Amino acid sequence: MTLMVCKRKRSKIGKKTKWWKLKKGECCEDFRQKLRQALGGQVVLPDDWETTAEVIRVTGRKVLGVSSGRRKEDKETWSWNEGVHDSIQRKRLAKKKWDMDRTKENRQEYKELQRRVKREVSKAKQDAYDELYTRLDTREGQKDLYRLARQRDRDGKDVQQVRVIKDRDGRVLTSVVLKEEFGRNVLEVKRVSDRVMSLKLEIEGVMLNVVSGYAPQVGCELEEKERFWSELDEVIESILTGERVVIVADFNGHVGEGNTGDEEVMGKFGVKERNLEGQMVVDFALRILDMAVVNTYFQKREEHRVTYKSGGRSTQVDYILCRRGSLKEISDCKVVVGESVARQHRMVVFRMTLMVCKRKRSKIEIQKKTKWWKLKKEECCEDFRQKLRQALGGKVVLPDDWETTAEVIRVAGRKVLGVSSGRKKEDKETWWLNEGVQDSVQRKRLAKKKWDMDRTKENRQENKELQQAGGV
């Protein structure tokens, strides 16, 4: 199973001037001379900076060159010797010469150096490998051999977790193998029985349930087969409707070719005729209502549909099922010819692209509120009374016009008591704050209030110093 999560494409990298070449003395002196010529021999730069900057950029591109604009690819350079580095340097100079002057001779010189560099790189790589193999044949090279083998084994492994179910004889009945990139996404692993297990992952906020199963063979008793399908029913019913479900199992049955009467749960591209066990697979998909047999929806050659091959027998017994709503996320499903997962069985792969749709957070408009709760403090209450009296012209009795009076009270409250920021309050760990820290926080708040009331340089400096001292 191949999972893909749609993400934004990387932005293209533009061509950049190679300013880092100015570290070299030759390039720096050449750049100075070209720049003086471009400026008409003047030592002092002109007053028009935009024109001067453009002259500097153009000169830099001509003298220092520009990058290709492509992302840098990692190359194996451990085998390169001094001769290869010298040839590459000559090739770069020829490329620069060809960029500056597009003549036939410069192009021919650049092409010849390109071919020479390729030959020298190939020869150096061959010599390095010959030297490595010669050293590995010695007794001292045995340690290097084991080190290289371990490193190669680590680099080749992309499997993080393997979950298997075995029978009493130790044979693997069913398993789930995870790539390393999905190892941390596992939320739950549940072994239902010796024939059914489930795995729950969370990928970019999408819940994906992978169910692996191994159905009883044709010759087994009907009771054992019914027990298997009952266990599979319970697993699927326990999964929420909004979650993705993928069932990968050896059902030991043939759903057959064609889908007359069963168009809701399967396609037309099965293999051979349907048998009793295959009918159980179709009945299961119909019983669950929204399940579909993925293998049968993709038109492939027979060798890319056959999952079991032994001697002269070839048929399809391994199936992948998913919910019908997830069929649009599956772009391909086929059998990999030549790859054997178990004896006589072939690997079935499919490509599924999880469409991640992130919900936009609804913007909650929070209004700034007057800090009326500060009136519980006597100092704030007395200060508020004085400011209110001044705003009312020294009158003790309030005027009859309540709307005007209420507006005066609100304005005085905002000036004296302050207003909230309008943002949601973040939960901070304050259980460890001692009296000294709380006093510093209080002084910082008073300085902030002072700075809000009077935007002077001194008030701002005081507020910054107390912020740095408080650190809360």
C-alpha cells in the first residue's frame, strides 16, 4: 500500500548572482576593475543609488556569473582526485567564457572539457572501487567490510514496525508492515484473533484503519469460516463512519470476472469464475453496504491480476477492500510480477492519496473590555471617582441625561482602569510565582499603563526595562 498526502508544491528557485566568489582575490580585483569601467572611471559613487545598484548587479552577473536556478543534487564526490577537481575547474571557466562570448570556438572548447570531465570522473570512480575491493580482501579490510555492510543495511531499511500473527506451528498467518515515516502515526494496534488484526493511524489529521486478515481455506469447516466473518464484521462496525478503512486479506476465494447484479461492490475485472468463498466476500461487502473490492475496478493484464500461482494453477485470492467513498482516492491497484510476499503468493499494491482538507478556524471577534474589576481596589476606586468628578465639571449630583452620563463614565473608566487586549487569555503556569515575581509583574503592568496613557520615550524605556526584568 502506498500512501500519499497532497501538499503544496515547492516554489522555484530563481537564478542568483554568485557573490560568494568575491572571497577570492582574483575575482574581487576583476570585479573592481569592471565596476570602475562601468561607472566611467569614477572612484566616488554617484548620488543616484538606484542606478548605481543596478550597475553593480549587472557587473556582478557578468563577472561572477549566476546560479542555474535548480536545486542542488547530492553527488558522490568521495572518489574524485585532484585531477578531476582541476578538470572541473577548467570546465567551469570554459562555461563562463562561453556565457560571456557566444562564439563557435568557445562552445567547442566547453563541449570538449565536458566530455573530458565525464571520462575522468568515470576513471577515478573505477580506480577508487578497485582500491576499495583490494583493501577489503586484506585482513585489515574485514572491519571496513562489516562497517559497510551495516551501513548499507541501515540505509536500505525503511521499515519501522512489523506486526504479525502466527499459528501454533509458527507460520505467519497475517501481518502489517509499516514504513519508517508512518511509525510515529500509529495510535492503536489490536489483535482480534489468530486471523484478524487491525491498525489505526493518524496521518495529517486523517484517521486511517488498516485491517489485515487470513480467511479459512476451502476445506475448513463452515463454523470456522462463519467465525472469521463475524470477527471481521465486529471490527468494521467498531470504526467510525468518518474514518478511512482499508482491508487487506487473503480471503481464499474467487469473486470471479464480471459484476452483473453486484455493481455496487465490485468492478468487472476479476479472474475466472466465482466460488462459494468468493460469494462470501461479495456478501460481506453488501452486508456492510459501503465496502468495495478494489482489485476488480482496474483493467489490467491477467498477470497483473493473478495473486496466487502454483504449478499450472493461477487465480485471484488476495483482495483489497475499502469504502466506496474512498475509491476516488485510489488511483491504481495491481499485482507486482516477480515479487513474492509468501510462498506461491504475489504482492498486491495500490496507490491511495489522502486528500487532507484542513478546516479554517472561525474568527471570533473579541471586543476590548473596560477593566471594571479594578474598582475592588481602594486606590483605583478613589482615582476613578476623582477623574469622574473632573469629567462632570465638579458636580456631585449626576445630570438627568443618562446617555451622556453613561458615556462619560465609560470614557473615564477606560482612561483610569484601562482596557483588555481583546485577545484570548493564554493559560500560564503561575503556581511557582513567589511574592517577588508578583511584585515585578505588578510594576510592569503599571509601567505599561503609564506608557499607554503618555507615549513618551522615558515611559517606553521604563516599560521595556521592567518587561526584561519580569520575564513573565
